[in-house]
Amino acid sequence: MTPMIDVVFQLILFFLVSTTFAVMPGISLNLPESRTAESTTTSGITITADKNGGLWFNDTEVTIKTLGARLAAYDTGGKKKEEIPITLEADSDVTNGTIVSVFDVIRENGYSAVDLRTKEK
């Protein structure tokens, strides 16, 4: 019985150590609520906008002007830009003008698959 417990314990440790976790930037957001929100996995590019005017490309702070350069330089791994998912996280206090500006930069760089992150009501 003891050897079996040792093996099970080793398997548990192996899976705990080998598991990868999604690293999200430590940005405090008050996401807008939605009754029709659906779960998606976070992969590809994450663009975050906070209520103070801060803008992040994955975990790097950028401006609206440098966002285009970051998107253009992003390694797509051989995929078409239209297939790379972009998750847009915006605080509920972010203005519509900021969101439209971000969408313009995204489309100007050839990306089209954009998800808006919300929280369930």
C-alpha cells in the first residue's frame, strides 16, 4: 500500500509542477457586465485599457501610437493575422473613443478576431 501512495503522490507533484498558468498583468479593472457573456480561453494577444488612460499590450505598457508597432512586430507563428485572437479588456469607465481608437489600430494592422472581455451579471 505504501509504494502505491508514493507513486500517487509523485504523480500529483508532477502534474502540479508541469501545469502552466495563464499569466495576466496585474491591472485592476472593473469589467463591464453582460448577461450574454461566454467563456473563452485567453490565447494570442491581450490588450488592456484602464480608466486612467493606461494601455497594455499583453504585459507591456504601450501608448496608442506604439500599439500599432507592437501589433506589426508580433510573431504570428506562420498563421494569418486574421486567425490570431485578440482579447480586449477595457474598464467600464474607459471612453468609447479610446475603444474605437484601439479597434482602428487593430484593423489597420490586419487583425480581425477581437473578443471583448466582460464579466457575467
